[in-house]
Amino acid sequence: MKRIIAVFAVALFILLSVSLVQATELDSLIRLLIKKGIITEKEAMELKKEIRQKEADSSPQPPAKPSPSVSEAEESESPVTLSGSIYGEYRWMNHRDITDPGTDSTSDLYLRKMELGIEAALTDWASASAVLTSEWIGDDINQGDEKVEVDEAVLTLQSEGFPLYLSLGKKTQPFGLFENHMITDPMTQDAYEAKRAGLTVGYTGPAGLDLSLTVYKGEEQMNHLFESGLFEESLQRTGESASDDVGSFIVSALITPVEGITLFGGYLSEPGWGQRNETVNAGVNLVPSFLEGLRIDAEYMKALGREEYEGINREYKEGVFSVTAAYQFILREREVTGGGLFAERRAHLIKEPLEVALRYEHFDDDGMSETLGIWTVRDRYSIGARYSFYNDETAGVNAFVAGEYRRTELRTDVEMKDSNDEVYLRLGVDF
């Protein structure tokens, strides 16, 4: 009993004195008590442990930092985001020149595209975005000059819960969706894309409804048609633009009446030389409920009215039909639809990392080849696959490889190649 009282007294003495002595002095005191036989080694270890615990409990703690409020958290996030892509590409063509029956094959290696996207959330109802791009770098056929251009620059005013929106700037205007699961663009985009500065006023409603009216200046869609490579370059337009005013417009609509089916259509009108050039568009995106990974995208463009081309006293009302069946082995939810805009192209790659696709396209030249004696494209068949071998959705980094085989069959009455085969291989990174 005396021993227990002695140990208790010593422990109390040490605990009361700990704030007045250094750690080395405390160790010396404990060793002395052990030497005198007052406490054992085990009791000494327990005393040290108890003293350290008391010191930790009595030491002042730093004040806890208050949790940031929602507004402070939002302010800490940058309103500006950067993204981009870089694609390298190899191309092989069976015929270097389809107009020369004796032509041989050719191949090219080039940098297909470099893009830098900038997006700024200005307020909860205003946003701005821009995309800088350089294309066909090192490609002799398309003669890329490494020039950096503004591919998109858009200011959008749209508030959540309010049906009306306004968009002003340069972009692929809403005429056609151009869903693309291949390396090469669909015929519809080759011939009918209208990438121009314009003003769009739209209305959104239930079932994904989107109605819009877009106005712009010039004859962008017709210029695109004559640069599409769907017919011989000897066919030329007469004169120059017939108007110096903002006289071109597009009326478009999109709706998802039931889950898995999206319908869209549009009407485009541009001032032509002598008369207006009018074109309609209709299409469907289908995701069958019985096979979730399957996607079917069909789109049709048709000229309603055309100006007369140089030396020709009649209209040629061409049309293009494109249909693609794609299967995604790994499918993540993708909210956007289409392939004409930078953000939509990135969504395909990130949200659909492994897919195979088949595409069939037909160009109706309205008799141009037969009556004018020129070549035109008739049918085009494509098969392709893409695999994202690295995908970090948190960091927004995606690296992929893709391949495509494309066969183009032509209409012609003269001695020349009536078809051509092409192979495309691509290595790309989106970030």
C-alpha cells in the first residue's frame, strides 16, 4: 500500500512539474527514481506515455477554418476553361488523279488539325466561346499553310428555365446536324455546311424542342457546295454574290418526341445570281431500346431552287443522302447531339470511346454528269473503327486511334477512273 501511495505521489509530482522542466530533465528524474527502486521500468514507460497524452490534450488547438459558402466556392472556380485537340493522320489513295486512267497510288502524312477552345461563363445567363484552329499542316493535296484561324467565336445569352435564347457569332449554323462516327466528314457536311458569322434567335420547349431563326450575310452554303469535291471543277458559278446585305436565313427545328428518337429539319435560303438558292434538310437520330449501343443517323439534303451556273440555261437541283449505323461497345451518356461544332465532336470521342461504324451516301446530281459531260460522285461507302486507349474524364484528356476505309464510285462517260479507294489512319489527343 505504501508503494502504491509513493508511485501515485511521484506521478502527481511529475505531472505538476512537467510544464516547468524540459524533456531531458524529466528523463533524468525518471531514471533516478528507477535507480532508487521507487518505480519499475514498466511503471516508468506508463508514466511517460501518460505525460505525453496530458501535454497533447492541454496544448492549444488551431481554430478550425470555416467551410466556404456556396458563393465563395463558386468564386474560387475559374469562369474560363481551356480545351483542345491535335490529330495526326495518314492517307492512302488508290488513284492520285481520277481523270488520268494511268495514274498510280499516292500517300500522305500530315497534321490534320490543331484546335484550342476557350469557354467563359460570364454570368448565369451569358457565356462566350472561341475555337482557334489550323488544318491540313503538311498536306500537299489540301495545301495547308499552318495558318491559325478563328473557327468559332460565339456569344450566347440563355437563362435556365427561360425558353428564349440568342446566339451571335461565327460557327456552323443550325442547318443539318452532321453526326459523324468516321474520320472523314459526311457528304452532307462536305456540301451543305454553313459556317459563317450569324445571329440566331431560338425557342426551347418540352420534349427537347428547339426552334430557331438564323440570319447571316453571303452565300456560304453555295460556296461550300462548289468546294465539296462532289463534281468536276469545270462546273462554275456565274458572277459574284447578288447581294451586299444580310439576306441569307435558316429556319430549323429539332425535337425528341419519344426517348431514343430525335427528328430535325431545316430550310435555308441564300441570295443567288439571278434567283435565290433554296435548300431543305431532314433527318433522324435513332437509338433503339432493344440494343442500347446501336445508333442510326440518317440525313437528307435537297435543293428546292438553284441559280443557273455558268453557260447553263437550266437549274440543277442536286441532293445528298447519308445514313450511318454505329455500334458503341462502351457507351456513356452524351447530352449533346451533332458533329458540326467543336464541343459536339469532343463529346463523341469522350463519351463513345470504342465504336465501329458503317456509312452509305448517295449524291443525286439531277443529270449534271449526263447532260454536261462531267464527272460527279454517285455513291460512297465507308467503314471505320475508333478506340480510346486512354480516357481521363476528370482531367478531360482522351487519346485515341482510328481507321477508315472509303470507296467512292463516280458517274462518267469519258475515259477515266470510275471509282477510288482511300484508307485513313488517325492518332489523336483531346484535352
